[in-house]
Amino acid sequence: MALRKSRRERRIETEKRLSSPEEQQPFSTLAADLADRPNGAKPVIMEEPRSLNKVVNFATEYYYVYHEVRNIAVISVALFALMFGLSYFI
């Protein structure tokens, strides 16, 4: 059974990939790519790096959590009331 990597190990791997020399090179134009390549080679299209500071709306992402927490709260209050009520009889 393969062991799962810890968060720290995954974070270090991600930082290594982001700090690799490939990511630090400036984006080149298509004409410069075609001039450097032999005939018949396809140009490499690089994507722009994604922003690490993305804004996330947690209300839309985790809309179902509110109902689950409410259900857990109702059940816990009911069980506490049951325990409190039974304490008088036992």
C-alpha cells in the first residue's frame, strides 16, 4: 500500500515546480518560436501562470455545509435534552 504524501511534501514539490527555470523564462512570441525551430516543428504555446491569490466565494462553493451543521446542531441539542431528562429518572 502506497503511503500518502504529507501536506508539507506536496507543498515543497509545488514550490519546486513553480520556481523551476521553465516558469521564470519570459513568454515568447509565435514569430520568435517559428524562427528558432527547424521546418515542420510545431510551436510550443505556453499558458500564462495562474494567480495564486484567487478570490473564492465560500458561500457558493460550500452551500450544503450550512444544512449539515444545522442538522448536527439539532441532533446534539435533542440528545443533550434527552440525557438531561433521563438524569432525573436514573
